[in-house]
Amino acid sequence: MSEQIIVVGAGIGGLTAGALLARRGYDVTVYEQAYVPGGCASTFKRRGFTFDVGATQVAGLEPGGIHQRIFEELEIDLPPVTPCDPACAVFLPGETQPISVWRDREKWQQERQKQFPGSEPFWQLLAKLFRASWKFQGRDPVLPPRNLWDMWKLTSALRLDTLITVPFTLMTVGDALRLYGLYSDRRLKTFLDLQLKLYSQVDADETALLYAATALGVSQEPQGLYHLQGSMQVLSDRLVEGLKKYGGKLFTGHSVETIEILENNKTKVIIRRRKKDETITQTVDHVVANVPVQNLVKMLETPAKPLFNLYHRRVDKLPEASGAFVIYLGVNEQAIPENCPPHLQFFYDYEGIIGENNSLFVSVSKPGDGRAKEGQRTIIASSFTDTQIWDNISEERYEKLKQQYSQEAIARLSSYFHLNADTIIHQEAATPRTFAHYTARDKGIVGGVGQRVSTFGPFGIATRTPIKNIWLVGDSTHPGEGTAGVSYSALTAVRQIGDLNTP
């Protein structure tokens, strides 16, 4: 009889882990508290518009990319995509012409040399670190290692070209800017702060240099960022197809409440069936949790163990993760300027209330991509926000704050888009409260653990937890957020579980 595994959460990480485990012969059941799989990469529909909840672009679909590798193992087709070129158009304070992050390497080099004269040695360092790190990651190292097998897989992935990264392991992007005498270049620093906040949750002074090299380098060929035809939901739908193809089961509307470790190395899981408000108890061999690490420690009921206590304390001491304020707009095509890029980022140099870092990341649908009717488009704009602002306030205060943020967002977007009562067909907003309700993420946090030196790579949160047969996948773990990052973590956990069953 094959080992039984419960996967908690049907985000991209959970579905990837579940489908791969089912493919490899395990008895897999995925429980998802929402009624639609996908987590922060799912979608919702309003008045003929299809809105992506959060993530709007995908990496790892190129030949050899993580999604391509996983879909090949599952023997299911990759969804149709188009590359994002430019990957993003970034507007700096007071500027009307954007900095375009081109997919073509030569065009991007010309762009950055024009925008940031004298900075090329810094970019060449990033490129060198990216090439070494990408090759290293492609050999499937286990980071951070937590036992001898993990260490073996890590050392097996090392090559001479990996050694170039070692001197930079403890450096931030800010340190590298100082190294090249560029720290006082305000435009360059602002550009990096904006871009890195999207990928690492923190700015150039805090982002680990090795993480930044990958996050900033993945936009260029032969890698790239991609726009899914239809919506982000297509990705999770294909993974559900892969899960079921190999006998895995998915139950939506089921929330896992507690995970209890038994003395016989089995794990008891209590699941609440939301519609009937009744509980189910299952005893299984493994639990793979596709939840923030903050959620996991609250679910676990375990005998007092020093390692778990240390783990719990480390999670408690993590810097506060961010939430997101997102505004969703369904508009007439007249609202979209000609030659509008698929992704934009705006920075404003005046005091405002939205997002606390005065930045908006904007995704615009393309004609015929399935997100809107002919002659209409979607605009999704998001900004990081402190979850505490939205917590423990009255309903009246909450609605007022939500309205203020929405008005500020519309005002800022109107500096580029043609937004008015005639062009806006549908408008709604999401806050950390919204994300907490629909995704069950603790306090509505998004984006995982900030990629500081102290939380990246060898110092990160591992997929192998201190509790035997409890595994963690998703954006809390190495290598971080995004569909590609969480899929790497899922593959790592699947390989670790497989090692336990290798004679």
C-alpha cells in the first residue's frame, strides 16, 4: 500500500507537490479552504471581466524552466503564453518616459547604459552572479540543508563556476552599489528599490545580492516573464489536471485546522468541511503544507521538542511580512494609452496614503487574451501595505480607509490611463483582510519571507521542518515568491520525501 500524503493548500506550490507525488505513486489528497484552487494565483469574474487575484506574470516556462520540467514529468501540455517585452516599464518620480526592462539582452543593456551612465560594471556583476546562480539552481540543490542527504544534494550541485558567488553571499545590493561608487546615484537606487520591492519585499539596502541577481536577471532571454492566455487560473487548472491524472484527489471548501504528531511517526490531521461545518479526521504518513510558515506553526500540535521550539521562536522573530492593497478595474479600451506595456510601475514623490512606499505595480490585459470582452480591458494595480493598518479597526473605519486607498490609486493611475466615469465599467478593491478571508494567509500577508541576507538561501526557511514527515512549500521557503519559486520548493520537498523511501 502506497504512503498517504495530505497537501494543505491548493496554491501553485501545493498543486505542484501534489501532482508530482501522485505521479510518483503516492496516495495524495489536497485540501483547499477556498472553493477555487490557485491561491494567490487564482482568478475571479465580474461583469464579463476576469481578474487575476494577485500574480499576473509567470517565469520558468522556457525550455528547461521549472514549469516546463514539471509539466513534462506530468505529461501535460504547457498553457499558451506570450513573452512580456518589455517585462516592465518603470516610471521614476517626475518623469514621463519610462525605463523599459527589455527581454532582449542587448536592448536592455543599451537601455540601462542610457538611463544610468557609469553603472555598467554593477550590471555586469549582477549578470555574472545570475549565470552562476542559475546553473547552480538548475542542478536542483537543496537549500537550506537540514540533514546529510540535503547536504549531499547541495554539494553535488556545486561546481567551480559556483565559487564566484561565495564572496557575495553576505552582501546586499546596497553593498554592491557602494563597492562601485554608485550608492549616491539616486535614479539608479530608486529604480532598484522599486523593482526589488516587487520580488523581495525589501529595498536595495536589505535585499540579498545573490537573490537580486536572479530576480533582476530572469526577465531577459533565454529566460523571461510570460503572460498566460486566458488568466493565471490556467496554470492551476493544468496542475489539477496533472494531479487527477495520477489518482490524486482535490477537495475545495475544506480547511485544515490542526496537524498533530503521533508517537508512531504518523500524523493526525483535522479538516473542517466548510459547507456542512463538520470535521474529518485522517491519519497519514506525511503532510505537505503549502501555507505561510506563520500559518504552519499555528496548525501544529506537537509534544514539546527543543528543535520545534527553536523553529517557532525563529518564525516569531521574522520581520513583519507585507500585505497588499489591490484595485481591480474593468475599463473600455479608450482608457488604455497606445502601445501600453503589459506591466508598469509608478513611483510618486509626494506624500500619499497608499502603500506606504508610494509605488504601484500595474498589469494590463491584452486584446484577445480572454480577460475581457472585445473593446474592453482589465487594469490591476497593487501596492504593498502594512497589515497592521487594516487589523483591529471598526467596519466603518475599514470601509473609509478602503475608499481612501481606492481614490488615491485611481488618482495616481489617472496620470497615465484615461480613467473617468465613462471609461471605468467595474471597480473593486482588495486589502489584507480580503486576502486573509479568501486565501487564509495569516493577517493577509503576501510575497513570503523578505529576501534579506538573513533569510535567503543557506539562511532561509527550509522545506524540511524540524518535525518528522511535515514539509513546507511555498513562498516562505527557498527560493522565494512567484510561481517559479514555489514550484522549485515543491520539487525539493517531493525529492526529499522520495529519498525517505529509497532503499
